[in-house]
Amino acid sequence: MAMKYTGASVDGELTLLYADLKSGKPHPIEGAIPNPFFGKRDSRFLAPNVPDVSRTRLAAYDFDGVKGMIDRCFAATNRGKFVIDLRVPETSLATTGCATPRSYCLKTGWCLKKTTEPLYGQPDVIGYASWGSNDRHRTRRFPGFRWLPGGIVTEFVSTDGRTFAKPPDRWTPNMDWINHSGWFANSPQAVLADYILEGASGASGHVYEPYLGFTPRPDMLLPAYYSGRNLAESYYLAITALSWQNIVCG
């Protein structure tokens, strides 16, 4: 089904702009297209090694939110805590710890939090990966983290990039797809701009159902970011396909 769908985010289509210009013809509209930079942990993010596929956006609820993202990125340092919720162990969230052995974590100063319950109120967060509002155990709109400058987020949420309009202050994401009274912007799910509002400097999301296999891989994203890759490189080596539903803020 995913390969028959013709919808995509604007950002997803722009990722192939360089390839289209170079080939002299547009890419196919139908379905997702494999990302040539996916999994290239050791490749330089430059043509001709890898085509230019990175497209990020500066977006938040307002101008101050966008300015805050930029200012925090300039203040970022290579330290902090990765918070990883493991509600469903068979996903790539569960392999993040395996991709970063304990000796490596200690040597580089990682603080890896693994839990089967949602985590709230964590200090010094530089990276966060979770099921977000798809976790039925999560009862809060905001995780209440104290984000370090440069902190990034990725979630397994289908529609968290659907809007950058700010929800009402008393709104809370939920999993009720029957009662529309609790929806915001045509979905009950969380919106990624909430993380920017709370203090994160970057986040990935989806404008529509991406299917699990097309969401960013935390086991690639977080180690790449901590090892010194910039935000765009880290997200795009973790995203399996282009011309799809993904957006990257930052």
C-alpha cells in the first residue's frame, strides 16, 4: 500500500530536487524512493559521494520559537542525556542500546535511559525517541524535560507534522480516533512543534501516515548526532526513503 500512494510532504519532494536537476527529468510521483544516504554512517554528506537530499525547515508556533531554535543550536555542545522509551521492544528503539555498547556509552559520556514507562521531567536532555502520543500510557502533552541547547526529538507518530498552528493550552493528545471532539487539526495525535515550544532545537515528524518502516531510525539518528554529525545529516542517514511523509525541523 505504501508504494502505491502518491501523497508526500513538500519537504519529501524537495529532497529529490538535486537528483531531478542532475538527471533532467522528474522523479516518479507514486510511492517512496530509497534514500541513498540512509545508513551511511561514515560517508561524507557531499556530492558526488552522496546526492544532496537534506531538506530541513525552520518552523515553530511563532517567530520567537524559530529564533529560539536557531539561538539554541549556536549554543549546543557535545554532551547530554538520551531518553529512550521502550514501550514496544521489537522496534528499532530497542536496538539503540545494542548499537551503542555500554563501554562506548561510558567512554563518550552518554547517559542512556531505557524504560518501559513514559519518562517525564528529565534534566539535560540532548536526544529523545519514543512512541509519543501513540503510547497509551502517556498522559501528558509535554514530557517536562529540561532540554540542553541542540536537543533533538524523533517519534513514531503518524501525523505530528500535520500543522504548525498552536493547539489550545488545555488540549492533550490522545488515541481516540472515534470521538473527534478531542482532535486538533484533524487528528488526536501530538504535534512536533510542542517540543520546540518546550525547548528542543530540532524534531522530525510526518504530515500523514508514513508506516513504521519509513520513520527515522533512532539507532542511527542518535549515535550519529552524538558523534558529531550535524542535525540534517543525522536525520537523513536515519530516514529510509524520500518523496514521502517525513519532515525535519531544525
